[in-house]
Amino acid sequence: MKRETLGLLVVFILLALVPFVAALTGQASWTRLVGQALIYGMAAASLNFILGYGGMVSFGHAAFFGIGGYVVGVFYHHFDAGTAFLGIIPGTDQMLITLPVAIVVAGLAAALVGALSLRTGGVQFIMITLAFAQMFFFLFISLKTYGGEDGIMVRRTNSLPGLNMKDKATLYWVVLVFAAAYYLFLRRLVQSSFGQIIAGIRQNERRMAAMGISTYRYKLYAFVLSGMGAGLSGALMVNFLRFASPDMMHWSRSGELMVMVILGGVGTLAGPFIGAGALFTLETTLARFTEHWMLPVGILLLVVVLTTKGGLMALVAKLKGRAE
Amino acid sequence: MILLFEQLLNGLQYGVTLFLLAAGLTLIFGIMGVINLAHGALYMVGAFAAAWVAIQTGSFWGGLVSGLLASALAGVLVELGVMRRLYARDHLDQVLATFALILIFNQSAVMVFGRQPLFTSAPEIFSGAIEILPGLPYPTYRLFVIAVGLVVALGLYVLINKTRVGMLVRAGATNRQMVRALGVNIQGLYTAVFGLGALLAGLAGVMASPIVSVQVGMGDEIILATFVVVVIGGVGSVKGAFVAGIVLGMFDTMLRAFLPATLQQVMPGPEAQALGVGISSMGIYLMMALVLLIRPRGLFAARG
């Protein structure tokens, strides 16, 4: 336990140093890349909670990511134009308002989708979550007020009192703090009795039901919590890239989040972050050499799925086991 | 009225295409229990091979044969190389491995054919139009597509209900373990079913190639609609795939044709247009959600 805490602290400090290293080596883009990877890691970790711990294969997770992002975008749009959403809610650029609202709205959307989807299971569950995500995708494409297919440009990052959010490094550190807090939250969550029940449902739902646990309700709570996490990461992403578009909800984005979870290791805390970092690094590095970067990524993914059980985390554990 | 009839025929033609894709997918789903996201890639393979050969040789029929061969070959290779290792895995691994296959197929197609869409034309004898109602000329080729789809549906019906292979397929969709326990060469059956599914997907691609632009990503668009058809029809049921395919094809086409204009009568300006298009795209997914809430296993679920 002690050793794990120490390791986490070292990783946190190393990540906090990234802007300095980037400035020293003149690789300014590093801060942006690592920041994006951290946010994707949060989104993948939120998916991992239902997918890895709860055994619910949701193929529509990008919808909540996009909804969270759109909350920030819509608030900014009305703030910029001086109008009000539905004529009552004024726009704002205060992060202390936009992020909590993004979390709540994504949670409500997840409650709606989850309440209906969780009545099915197996293949049908995968497909119905995908269907709901597609509905949100097409809904946002059809909203011409908010840019339709083009999305919303958020010209200025939301402000936080006392911080200069225009500064790239400051924004990065804010993201890092959120990612660290979310990691700790998830660690607490999976160790809690609630997390134990969720894991129990994955292992044997019928037995949990026989023990008197209302499994549908617990699965729904987990689904909503997970959607809220995705909403938070989407809101951060829009702040980070200053852009919200329906592309955030495209079904291939949901696929990518699943890839990150698998690549890193299903049902592990650090796995999704490692997977997000690995996939993101791989994509950007390969994209520098060839425009056909999707081919090696596809082949690598296929090999990982077919040959390993447990992704990169399992590989690390295996190597560790061999070394000791 | 004439417009309505024309759109109904368009819907029928789209529905037949969906059926060709869904028939193979639902059998693969039902018998092997795998989710194959890459089914749309086989559709793309068929379309590309047919279009390329048709452009090179100038013969639609040469394209038809090569499209069918290419997609069936690709299907058998995918089954032997990848699918075979996935049957015992959980759905998550299947989704990811076939997602990876989509990336591989799409990117290979970009490398071979580039990003520019290919355009081909219908064969000469079907290049005209027939006046099916007074004042309504309808392209002969689209009627041909509908006819091919219906013939294939009939052929599949006979194959599945009247032959020994079909009996094994039905048995496999109902209870896989039992078929294996009775000493049937299940590996061979799997490869054959997968190849047949790929062939049907390729046929759908070939038939669509003169109507749509043949380009990378064409499979991704239609595969989602195909999944909706499979799930609504009931996993493993070819009859369900037929009914759901035709109904959804017509429903989708009708929404796209008439909803934007209808909305424009009650709402002002370009927003109504955009909203109409958006809601039409949502239509089939909404229908699937409704069906699953009432019948969680689809309309004609094969497995009890």
C-alpha cells in the first residue's frame, strides 16, 4: 500500500514537470499531447468502471463525453452572443459553473440511456447503447444554432478565479489535478462496498440477486456515475482544445475509448490511463511518418486482443514477475 | 401519390440491400455467437472489386463475378485467420478485434484505391427506365436490384428450410453445443456460414456499386443500420432479417424523403430542414430502442 502511494506520487510529480521539460527542450506540443492523453485517460477510466468492474459492455460512451463537452460549448456560445439558453439560462465562461453542470447533464443523459438499456443484456445491450449514442450524435448534428456538423468554437478557455487560464501550462496543471482527483475517486469507489457489489454483479448476477441485492438499481447507479465521469472529461477536453463538435460522439470514438481500456488492461485502475497514453502516443508518432497510421494501429490492436489477456498492465505484471 | 410510390420502391431497394447484409450477419451472430463489426468491410470489398473490374474491363458482369469472389475469399480468410480464435471469447474481445479489422480493411483500401470515390454505371440492358405507373418512369437497374434481393431471399429460404446444410444451420442457431455434441464438423460449418455471409455482403456491395459512390468508409455507414436490422429481427433469424430489413429500409427512406418538408410547414427556415434530416437519421435507432424495450430479444428470436 505504501509503495503504491509512493509510486503514484512519483508519477504525479513527473507529469507535473512536463511543461518545464517541454519548455526546456523546445517541444511545446508535448504539453498539449500529454494533456489530451490525460483527458482521454479519464474518459476511458470512466468507461472502465462499468466495462471492466461491472461487465457492462457499453458501445455508446462517447455520447456522454460529447454531451459534457457541448455543455461547455453551449454555455460559451450564449455567453459570447449575450443570449440565454431556452431564453432563461444565461451563458457563462466560469469553469466552476460549467464543469458541475456538464457532470450533471451527462449524468441525466446516462440515467435515461441506462434505465432503458439495462433492461436488456449481452449483444442487445451493446447495440442499444450504440443506438442511443447515434441518436445523440444525429441530434447535435441537426442543431444549426450550435454549429450543426461544424460544432462550436470556444474562443477562450473557461476561467477559474485566481488562475490565468490562457497560459497553456496552467491549463495543463488544472487538467492534471482533475485527472489525479478522478483517479483517487475511482480507487476509493472500487474499494467501497458499492464497488464490491458492482464487481459481484459482473461475476455472478444471479447470485447477487439471490442475496437480496437489486442488481438493476446498482447497475444503473454505476452507469450514471460512469456517464458523469465521461461528461467531466468531455467538458475538460472542450476547454483544452477550445472546440466542441458532434465528432466527439461519433461511434468510432466510443470504439477508441474501448480500445484504450483493453490496451491498458480491463478492470485495473491505471490501465485506462496507460492505454490512452499508449494509443495517443502511437497515433501521433505514426501520423508523423505516414498518413496510413491506422493500418499499424489496427494490426497492433488485433495482435493485442488475440494474444494477450489483460493488455499492457498484464504485460508489465508478467515482466515484473519474471524479473523477481 | 406518384412521389410516394417512387419513394416506397426506393425504400424497398434499400431494404433489400439491408436484408442481404443482415442475413449473413444474423447467421454469423446466431450460429457462431460472434459480433462481426467488420461485416461492412466485406460489403466494401465487394463494391470495390466490382467497380474496379467494371472500370477496367467495361463489363458490369465481370465486376459482379469478381466482387463476389473477392468478398467470399476475404470472408474465408478472415474466418480462418481471426474469427476462429474469437468464438470462445467474450463480446468485448470480438468487438475490439473486428473494430481492428475495420481499421485494417479501410486503410488498405485507401492505400490501394486512394480516397477518390469510384463511379460505375449499371449494365447496358438495365440502363434505361420503365414506366411502371403512368407518369412514373423508374430506373430498371433498381428494379433489378429488388428482384435479385427477393430471389436471394427465396433461395435462402429453400437452403435453410429444405436442405441438410440448412438443417444444420437451423440447429446451430438454436443450440450450438448440441450440434457439436452430435458429431457435426462444426469448424467446417462455421467457415461455410461465414463465407456465405461474406458472399451475401459482397453481393449487396456489388449491387449498390452503380447506385452509390464506391468509397472508403461506405461499409461503416451501412453496417450500423444492418445491426439495427439484425437486433430488431432477432439474432439468428433470417426471416426476422428479411422482415426488419424491408420495414426499416422503407421507414428510413420515407422519413428522409418527407420529414424535412413536413417540418418546414410548421417551422421556419433552414433549421427545420436540418432538424428534419437529423430526426430522420435517428428514426431507425429510435425504432430499435422501442422494439427492444417491448421484446428484448427482437421480433423473431431464434434462441429461446
